[in-house]
Amino acid sequence: MRQKLYMCPTMREVPADADIASHQLMLRAGLIRQSAAGVYSFLPLGMRAVQKVEEIVREEMNEAGGQELLMPAIQPAELWQESGRWEAYGPELMRMKDRHDREFALGPTHEEVITSLVRDEVKSYKRLPMTLYQIQTKFRDERRPRFGVLRSREFIMKDAYSFDSTKEGLDESYDKMYNAYCNIFSRCGLDYRAVVADSGAMGGKDTHEFMVLSKVGEDTIAYSDESDYAANIEIAAVHVNYEKSDEPLAALEKIETPNLKTINELSDALSISDQLLIKSLLFIVDGEPVLALCRGDHEINDIKLKNVLSAEIVELATAEQTVQYMKCEVGFLGPIEVPSDVKVIADHAIEFIVNGVCGANEKDYHFKNVNPSRDFSIEQYDDLRFIKEGDPSPDGKGTIKFAEGIEVGHVFKLGTRYSEAMGATYLDENGKSQPMIMGCYGIGVTRTVAAIVEQSHDENGIVWPVSVAPFHIHLIPINVKNEDQVKLAETLYEKLKQERYEVLLDDRPERAGVKFNDSDLIGLPIRIAVGKRAGEGIVEVKVRKTGEMFETEVDKLSDLLKELFQQL
Ligand code: 9G3
């Protein structure tokens, strides 16, 4: 490709509204351009990287037995009404009406469409298992799109769906996809972890997220420093053997605590450890008030609360709702003498508190010497808190540490959630109608490109892994007015293409400095500069990743390149 006519507008300055490296670099290197909040164009150079990732995804999906198809982006609302999700989703689901006023969703995902397709076409157990996938544009009206294409409102996703007639079959399909994902992210050159995750609204239980380790990741991974345990902190289980002090239980005492509302104010004023404080938070769970208790040094995990209560919607009560249900304002809530219509649930750690402190459900008052089971009753103790760094790893090996991650893949065991709702059944060997057992598997393709840039760049620009680089070689005649240099560069251009290299020829009439800076910014794996020694048949080769430079005669260039690409 000749750069002079190539639409690859590099920028020297750092765009003001881009605050992470991958967003800045993808703009500056001419890979993307924004057309609205969270809506981007991929320019030719960026598109080549997207296609490289798609190719790797396609190869691994096909290898795992996936069948590629393409579903429509506009989805009839009826399908979403069948699955019950038309009402369940709010403004994030982009909707439209056609000219006949019929309602459609702009597809954020395709469980409904694929289930309706398979329901109509597959009737017998003999046709299962079947895994279908597509690589297609998705629409999600994110409230706060940000970080460039890491969180955009339109993005390319590979979404796959498996259909099995047995649970064991689903386990097999899931494992095949899980392994394909490991291959995909390894081949993309990513440092990633597969972590146990929360299935969220998708129902089903087993689910893993594939996280690219990065400081800008929006997800937090809890991992063990001594085993391969890793989980999204949303669901990382807490296994701590709390000790119960053997000090005698003191008499309950109501104390005046004017304006001592927060845990810190309270523990400072009463000079007691926050481990003796009982934090009480009121939640509205599927419309009902629930008072959740945890120790002062812990945080209630609302995802765990939702799962423990098998709820759909869990929200922190507003100040008004708190007064309405608890007859007391936030900051003085506690589990003693709670209004009867409020359910009380507590994290395991509460059970081990002796002579603790809690709100008195009265403004400016707390209780001290509070002892669970003596002073208040708990309907159920559960694992309700977020895991913390330093906690023991749930698998009993090592200690928990945190890392930030960018979710680039997510695999789910759906079970019959959609096949039952939408009547996707098959006749089993006894001729009995059974719901198909499904799994679904997503990869954010455009997000993966951004994650690669995020993980693989330096102060001068992008450092593309060879497997996903837009081109392999940046061939640069330094002075396009110098006949020797242009002639040699043209000769090399043809030769390298014949050797199956993808070459970007910088034939622009720019100064050397501009060309070299742009080359570092675009970040192709190998740069070949044709400069002053062109007349002697000598060129300069630079490895972008390591900065190594070599001067070589052109007849030794092929061997040198073979050796260098083997090491990359
Ligand atoms: C929606 C909207 C946003 C959504 C969904 C539905 C996420 C939704 C979860 C999934 C599950 C899997 C197949 C590929 C892998 C992920 N955001 N999810 O269902 F209507 Cl607006 O998409 N789907």
C-alpha cells in the first residue's frame, strides 16, 4: 500500500477528550475517528487490525466446530416480547419503528433471533449439538460511552450460541468455546485471565469473563497469589474463618451520638475498631425493603445480595425510602427493633461480633455492647460482602490480590432460559419434546483491538503484535527526490510483497523526522529505511518492539527478516 494516497491521518497533538493511551493512540495513528459520542469510524489502518482479529476469531471458531452465519441488526420487537426482555431493558436498548410503525430493536445481542431461527429449523436430537456464530455490529445505548471504542454505543461483536440436548453436551460445547477463547486471546498477543464471573440478567450459573489486565480496565479481578484462582470481584466468594472474642457480653446501652453518621466518625468518636461496627444499609429488592448488615470495615456486594435473594432488581434505598420504611434517616440505621415489614439479612462476619455498635434507628442515637442473637435476630447469614485484598483465597491457597481488567470476552451457560421462553424444542430419542440446552459466547472484536493497543504501546506510539498488525513492514524511502533511494525502495517493495509480506510504503514527500515519528506512532513490527547508503545497496532495519537497529545489504535482507519475524 502506498501511504501518499492512503487515508491514514496521523496527529501530533494528543486529543483533549481522550484520556487513556489506547484512545489517544488510535486517534493519533489514524485508526479511528469519532462521529458522535460513542460512535466511531474505523479508518483503513484500523480496519486492517480489526480484520486481523476477526480472522483469528473465525479460524478458532471454525476449528471449534462453530458455523458462521449472519443475523439481522434490526430485530422485531415480538421476539423480545416472547423472551420477556422487551420490557426488562430500558434506554440502553435502542429501538426504532419502521415505516408501518412496527417496532424493532437495534440488536445489542442475538439470543432471541438465534433461538427463533433454530426453533424453526431444528426438530430432532439427531441435529444436535450445534454451535452457530456471527461477527456483526451491535448497538447498546450506553449512558456514559467513554475510552474510545473500549466502551462505544456501536461495536463489532463475535457472538456464538450453542444448542445441546443434554447438560453434559452443554458442558462440552462450553469447554470447546472456552478453549477457543484462550487460543484467540493468546494469538492476539494479549496478557489475559479467564475469571469466574456473574451471569447477571442472563440467568444460568457457570460463566467466565476473559479479562485483559490493564490499569484502565473497568472490572476488578480478585486473584490468588498462590493458585490460578481468579474471579470478578462481583462474585468472588469470601471464605474467612472469623474468630469470636471470648470477652463477656456487656449490657446493651443506648448512647447519644449527635451527627456521628459515618463509620469513620463513629469509630473515631467511640475509639473502637471499625471491625466492631455493624453497618446497616437499606436496599429495595424487587420492590421490598431489605436491611443488609456487614462489618464496618467491609462493603455490601449488591450482586451477591441479588444472587442470594434470587432477585431481579436490587437498588440502594433513597433517603426518602429509608425514612419511609425505617422511620429513621440514613446514618443511624440498625438491626435492633426493625419495622416488621423490613427483612434483615447479614454477612457472615456479623455473627462473630461481640459487644459491637450499631445504629439505634433513631436520629443521633446508637447502641453499644450489641451482641447478635441476644439483641437482634437474623433470618439468614450469607456471603454478602465484597472480597478484599489480603483475604484468604477461596480455594484455600494463598492470598487475594486485585487487578484491573478490560472484559474482552464472556461465555455463559444459559440452560433453557431462552429455549423454554421461546419454544425452541427438539424431539428426543423417545419422541418426547424437550427444550434445547443453550450456551452463549461473546467477544468484543473492536474492544479487543483497543485492548491490544492499551497493552502494547510505548511513549512513541503503538507496538503491534505481528499477528494483528495492520501491515508487517513499514518501507520508508527517506528522500523521495533521491533517485537511488526511490529506485531501491520500489525494488524492495515488489520483492517483499512477493515474499508475502504486507508492506506500507511511505512515499510521502515528508522530512525524515516526520516519517520516523509517524512510523513509531503507527507501530508496525519492522521498519526498513532506504537512505543515504541506498547507492551501496545498504538499508537500515529497525524492530519496533525492541528498538534494535541493523544495517544490512539488500541481498541479506530476506534472511534477516525471516529471523526477526521468528523472534517477534
Ligand atoms: C440488551 C442490552 C444490553 C445487553 C443485553 C441486552 C449485555 C444483554 C448480556 C449479553 C449476553 C451474551 C451473547 C454474546 C455474549 C454475551 N448487554 N447483555 O443481554 F437488550 Cl440493551 O449480551 N450475549
